[in-house]
Amino acid sequence: MYARALTIVSIISLFALPAAAQLQSKHQIRCLKELWKAGVQVSQAQAKDNVSCVKSSTKGRLSNGMAAQECLAADMKQRVAKKQERAVSVANAKCSVEQPTYGSTDPETVSDVSSTSQIDLVMELFGADVESAMVACSEDKVGCRCQSKALAAAANISVVQLKEFAGCAKRAIKVNTAPFLGGVLSTSELERCLSDDTVDWSVAADQRGKVAKAAAKLSAVVAGKCEGVNYFAGSCISESGATVAGCIEDRVNCRTCLAINEMYALGVDCDSYDDGSLNSSCQ
């Protein structure tokens, strides 16, 4: 009798939860999963396209006098557009039955932001005038190789973080699955999948070490390919030596956090997330 009473109370409590604190339905979960997947896929495509643009620019292979800046938005091989189109069409289909009550915006926003955040990362590294920051391979082979390799490594950190967030979020919305055995119930709980290092599977906890591995690759590239020279005229222009890679990593963290907030209607404190300090470094 006592156990039955507890069950009744639990059921009543579940249905008494406010709209902002409730388990998502199976239709909402399908929608969320597709949106999180879209964020990763479009970001990957744009990152690959950005590296291709930088390589082509430094080797003088951009056609018809196109500037590096123009190439970033041109999507020459249409790989970004294809991922965006798929993301929007599939997500719209998955989200047509019931919209999630938290953890999402819309397929168009996810698609656009995941692309622009990678382009913004290029600006972080090279500054607003990307073209003038490019080092021609014909003049400096070390510099041109450093720039393309470092950009690829930096972009990969962002993609890995997006993947790890999506993985944690997928686990979080399931009942009886870590990190939230009762299932995530609100935006504030979902945010912990990015920023709370006490939450299993969160990006900050980096349980599988994938973020750390990606960051180590960036450090290795800067140390080995750039030969002690700072070839980055953007936000890290004043850094030197070993601090260059750390600065780039912080900028990646900032851009990725801001993108996840915008794509999935979250409110993570990105100023704290990017470098662990409240110093107005990420706005």
C-alpha cells in the first residue's frame, strides 16, 4: 500500500511540473537530436571549407581574383549548402509533430549559426582583414603551413566540443541514463552539459579526453609548425611563444559557447567558460 501511494504521488508530481521543467516527449526528443546533429554537421562542413580557402589563398590559387574573405562565404564546393539544406529539411520533418519546450531554436538558426561561428573563428585568428593576414607560401613556407594547420586544429576543437555537447545532451534527455537519471527537465540543467565539469559526459568534464586531445594537437601544431613565430593577426596578435596556442584555444571556447547558446537557446556564461575567469573576454 505504501509503495502504491508513493507511485501515485510520483505520477501526480510529474504531471504537476511546469512547462519549463518537464520531460520532453518522444517527438520532441527526435527533434532535439536532429537539431544537435545538424549543428555538428554544418560546423564540420564550414570548418573544412575555411581551411580550403586559407590554403588556396596562401598558395595563390583563388580564381578570378577572389579574396580569402570572399572565399569563406562563397562555399565554392557547395558542401556547406548541402549540409544546411539537409539539416533544415530533416529537422523540419522531425520537429513538425511537436516542438521542444527547451534546448532548441529552429533548423534555420542552427544551420546559420553553426556556419557563421566557424567563419567568425577565422576572424578571431587572422583579424577582420583576412586577406592581408595570409602568408604566401611562395614567400614563407613555414608561415603558410602554420596558418592552415593551426586553423584546422582550432576548428577541430570547436567541432569536438559540439559533438561532446550533443552526446551529453542526448544522454541527458533519457530517463535512467547518466548524467541525469531522472532525465533533464529544464534549460538550466541542459546547460550543464557544456559548462559543468562535475557532470559526467559534459564538455567541461571531458570524460573521454577528446577535447584535451584536440587542444593538445593545436599546441603541437603551433609549437612544431610555426617555429616560435606568431602568424595570427587577430585576437591573439599580442601573444608569443607557448601562449599563442592557449589564446587560440580560449577564443575557440568563446566562439563555440556563444554558438551553442544561440543555436539551442541556452544561457551558459561564456565569459567564464572560455578561460575560467570572469574577465569580459567573451561577450
